[in-house]
Amino acid sequence: MSTLVYINSNNGLAKSALEAVTYGKKLGDDVTVVTCGSADASKLSQLGEYGASKVMVDRSVTANDAQQISNLVKTAADSVGATTIVFSHDLIAKAVAPRLSVRLKAGLVSGAIAVPEGNTVKVNVFSGKAFGNVKISGDKKIISLLPNSIQPEAGGSDCGVEEFNGNAGQPKIKVLETKKPEGEIPLPEAELVVSAGRGLKGPENWGMIEDLAASLGAATACSRPVADIGWRPHHEHVGQTGVAIRPNLYIAAGISGAIQHLAGVNGSKVIVVINTDAEAPFFKAADYGVIGDAFEVIPRLNEAVKKLKASN
Amino acid sequence: MKILVCISKSPDTTSKIAFTDGNAKFDENGVQYIVNPYDEWYALVRGLELKEANGGSVSIITVGRAADDAVIRKALAIGADEAIRIDADPTDAYFVAMQISEYAKSNGFDLVLTGKETINYNGSQVAGMIAEGMDLPFISLASKLDINGTTATLETEIVGGVQVVEAELPIVVSCAKGMAEQRIPNMRGIMAARTKPLNVIPAAEVDTLTSFESYSLPDAKSECKMIDPENMDELVELLHNEAKVI
Ligand SMILES: Cc1cc2nc3c(=O)[nH]c(=O)nc-3n(C[C@H](O)[C@H](O)[C@H](O)COP(=O)(O)OP(=O)(O)OC[C@H]3O[C@@H](n4cnc5c(N)ncnc54)[C@H](O)[C@@H]3O)c2cc1C
Ligand SMILES: Nc1ncnc2c1ncn2[C@@H]1O[C@H](COP(=O)(O)O)[C@@H](O)[C@H]1O
């Protein structure tokens, strides 16, 4: 029995990658990590600290083409005799894990939020409104772990890094252009998120949201109507039809808390709601509530955060 | 161009989520089913737009039982030409995907579209599995799709941004926000949907790999602590020392 963990290492070792390796270790069997791209071997060897006994890297592939990555994970799985494959439930896993499930005829659980009990894995269902326990019937498993579900645990020592040929084949998808906003924290990975809705009245008022986010080191998000009217970019839209996030802290200003919005944020550990309307449904889902005008409360909160940061 | 759009049903977003049979089954009592929003708003409407621009046909397919015909008619009312229902319970993603890929392989589609995910199980599994079953390229979470001859150009989400990619048809695409604008069916569409073909076909022999054993609801949130809007120092103190998140 052995476990294979695929990680995306193109932008260094993301927290989600460390979580996936830690998760693999918790399954109890020997853990091999497979990755592709150009990350430094010295960086990759640090994965040993989180429980990997070896890292296999295919330098010929970039983390773009799901078919290529499926091929190389399959090659690695065959070579170490993996019975379980772990991914972080990110955009690549969403494209690769289902393909591998069919190819290996391995039961797939996507969006796991806990370590399995036997063959049963806990996941979010109904857009975060409930949990389900999914049983995998065969002896091969693929699990993709929802980011921020467990904490990375270091403790071991560096491991060996081996270059290998994953027989990835030719890409069938040609990348014409990549557009990445520079320097921003990707929303699904952010631990702190400051979000605002229609209560802010117009795009010109987002300065205070960005300032607060900068003081906290947080990412910014918004409700759907705000993205639809074009006040904020689409990738910031959270909720049922947007991105689902589960940060440690979600601050929502001027958002009513409609059920479709909550569906994307109710996995957050702590929710702070700022709203002029004491009856806003969001307060029912909040841990801390402030009944007040965001235009006054947000700058005040920002000052208080800066004070805390200065004193630490 | 022959387009196949995969349609699933999902409980109306405002449905009360409850379970029966000792938390082993979703309680369907009083639940209204709708077409899964991603399938309807994005996959189906973009399929129709491409047909309107390039000619061809849009078929919708669902793996489900006769009770789902109402949901299928709604998708037909929006404009699909015909519907296929594979008569089986959609037990797991593998089962569903293998049914659809078996059908699609023998019927020569240029484009297979799905939604990003179902809003009840949120698996994001079926589309990639169909692609593997058909041995086709798969573009996941596309927010734009244009077709020029036999070449598709797509915009797709990547970690922290978007990517513009190109692939040769046939392909499988899962559709996310941005792909199209929701269409409301009109009276003529609803009338026409009643007479459009809905072909019910028997399921193929396929295993299932996973099963939902039980469900649970999250613990009720503890009472929300109200903070004086004048006193943001207190909120910061609580977030720092009590919640320990900053
Ligand atoms: C199928 C479906 C899917 C959907 N998916 C999503 C989704 O993914 N994400 C999403 O967000 N929505 C989604 N929606 C829309 C959702 O139902 C709500 O309409 C939307 O979330 C409301 O956005 P909002 O809270 O910004 O605006 P509003 O509902 O207009 O609320 C504005 C809030 O701001 C408060 N306010 C006003 N002025 C101030 C002030 N000065 N200071 C503080 N507070 C103030 C008001 O009291 C109010 O509570 C979906 C809807 C449907 C039907
Ligand atoms: N029973 C089904 N019949 C047809 N298509 C389905 C079915 N279930 C899921 N799909 C399609 O697959 C997509 C992703 O579903 P899922 O993998 O369950 O998140 C959906 O948006 C649908 O387009």
C-alpha cells in the first residue's frame, strides 16, 4: 500500500500543497509526491518535512494540460504501486482527478474536508449547507482535499528528489495567453478575506475595502450583483455561482447574506458582518456583528487593525 | 455542428436541506427541482448561441428517472432541439459519466458541454470523466467559448487568473460564469417543448465506485456577538485574542 500526492509546484510550495502532503501522511502509508515544472530541487526536498519519502518531478511538462498531467500521475502511480492518490481540490485537480478515476477505475471523492475513516470520507454537500460521508467501494482511491481543511504539519526531514519521465505525451490544448493579476492573493487560498456588496453604493467606494485588506494582508471579494454590474472583477464574486471559499476570517460589509451568497462562504471559520440593517439575514450566520454604516465602520476598523499590527 | 449539453437537476437554491432514514437520504419532501443553474445558464445557453451562429443542433442528455421529465422540458423550452434521458438513478459520478460517454461516442458530437458542478453534490467530476471515457481533450471551468471552423478558443480559470487556450474539436467543456447570460423561456418555447422529442433509452451495464452513506448538518452557529460600531478596537481585540484569526 502506498500513497501518491500530486502537487502543483510552479509558484513554489503553496500552503495547499503542504496540506495535501500532510493529508497523505495521515493516511498511514508511504508517501511519494509527484509534480512537474521547474521548481528547485532544494525546495521540493522540503516536502520531506511534511511526510514525503520521495519527490518525483517531470521537467518536460508544465502544469497546464490536464491530459498530460493525468498521464504523468498515472505513470508515477504505476511505478510506486499507489493505492491512494491525493490532490488539493484546485483547478488542476478538478480537471485531472476525474480522468484518472476513469483510467484507474478508482473511486473519487472530491472536496474532502477530513481524514477518511476506513473507506469513508467526509465532504461538503448542498453548497456547504450539509456534510456527506462518501464510501469508496473498490481498493483504489482518489481523494482531493479542500484547501484550508487541515493544517500542514512539519516534523520530518528533507527527502530525495528524483527526475522522471512521466510519458506525458503531447499537449492537446494550446495555451495562447495567460492573464494573471500581479501580486494579488488568489481568493481560494486566502486565509483572510474582506468582502463587500451592493451596500457600498458604487465602485468608487472600494478604496476603504482595499485599504482594510492591505492592512490585514487579506484578499478582496464581493457579492454577485457587484460583479454583474461591473463594479468589481468577476473573479472576486463569491457564492453559489461564484467561488466557494473557506478562509479563517471573512469580513462582509454591505452584503445582505442571501442564501446563495452564504453557500460560498459558510465554510469560513469566523464571519464578521457589518450592515446598517439589524434584520439582515447575514447576522444569523455571523460570529461577530456590527450594526452600522460601512462608510464609518470600515475606516475605523482599519485604524484599529493598524494599531494592533503596530503593537505586535 | 452537433452539440450535446449534459443537464442535471438540483434542488431549488432556497430549498430546506434535511435528511431522512436515519440521515441516510436527502429528504425530498416539498423540494422543488430546477435545472442545475450552471447547466442551464451557461452550458445550455452557450450551446444554443453557437448553434444559432454556426448551424447544427443542440441535444440535451440527462441520467435520471421519469420524475425528471419536468426539468428536461424546461431545458427544451429554453431552446434545445431534442432530449435524451438515460433511464437510471444517477448513483455516482462515474456511473453517470460512463452512461453519457457511451451514448456520446456512438452519436458523433463535436462538442459536449456540462455545467461547472451540480449545486447539490458539488463534485465537479462528471465532465472530466466523460472526457476520459471518450478520450477527448477536456477544458474545465471555461468562462468563454468561441468556435471557428473546427477550432475552439476558450478562456478558462487557472489558479489566480485566466488562460486563453485553443483546441481542435471534438472536445468536452465544463462551463462556468461568464459563458453566457441566462435566458428566460417564453410562451412559444414552453409550448414547443411539449412536442419536442424526449428519447428514453435504457442504461448500460456500469459499476458505481462511490456511494453516500450518511449526511449530517453543521452545528448551529453560536449566537452572533454584537459589537458597538464606535468600538472597533474591541472587535480587533476579539479577532486577535478570542477567535485568534488575526
Ligand atoms: C440561482 C442564484 C444564484 C445566485 N448566486 C449568487 C452568488 O453566487 N453570490 C452572491 O453574492 N449572490 C448570488 N445570488 C444573488 C443573491 O440572491 C443576492 O441577490 C445577492 O447576494 C445580494 O447581494 P448584496 O448583498 O450585495 O446586495 P443587497 O441584497 O442589495 O444587500 C445590500 C446590503 O447592504 C446593506 N447596506 C446598505 N447600505 C449600507 C451601508 N452604508 N453600510 C452597511 N451596510 C449597508 C443593506 O442593509 C443590505 O443588507 C444568486 C441568486 C440566485 C437566484
Ligand atoms: N445525472 C446527470 N445527468 C446528466 N448530466 C449530469 C448529471 N449529473 C451531472 N451532470 C453534468 O455534470 C456536471 C458536473 O456535475 P458534478 O460532477 O456532479 O458536479 C453538471 O453540471 C452536469 O452538466
